[in-house]
Amino acid sequence: MKYCALKHMMDSLTTKEETMWQYSPKQVANGMLMLFVSLTELLLTLRVALRFFNGNPDATFVNWAYSQTQTLLEPFRAVFTSTDVVLRGWVVDYVALFAMAAYAVAGYWLVSYMRNMK
């Protein structure tokens, strides 16, 4: 009798664990979208910091960071005529800051839209 009850309890735990890790396609798409937006924001933050502190573009890591974020900034190049403004030796990249805000707003809007879809 004890063995039967224990086996039933173990079977129910296994079933709960298996169903706990199953996600709907909407949840997977939501997670992928949030991951994309988070990585985009992280890369653009890195670019802003490197530009602000005058990172040497000849350095391998800085060159990699600039080349990875170049395509993310292309839709926003026409917004500002000057891509950087020098203030006391520090470079402020307004295009990257605007792109960060635009990607954050677009990501938030898409995630909330997908959550409200039926």
C-alpha cells in the first residue's frame, strides 16, 4: 500500500515538472523579443560609453563594438545631422541615445501588444 501511494506521488511530481517547462509559442516569441531588445540596449549602451570616453577605434574590442552597433543605428542616421557633439573632450553620440530610446519604446510596445493578443 505504501509503495503504491509513493509511486503515485512520484508520478504526479514528474508530471508537474514536465508541464512546468512547457511554454506556449506566444511566450517563446515574447521571450525572444525581450532578449533581442535587451541585447540591443546593452550593445548601444556599450557604444555610448565607449564614444563618451573616447574609446580608441583602432583597439580590437572598441572596433568590434562600433561595427556591431553600426547596423542598429542606420535607421536613425537621418534624425540628427551631426552624429556626435564634443563637450569638453567627451563625445556625446545623440544618434545612439535616440536609437536606445526608440528600441526600448518599440520593444515595450511589441511585448505589451503580444501579451494582449488572444
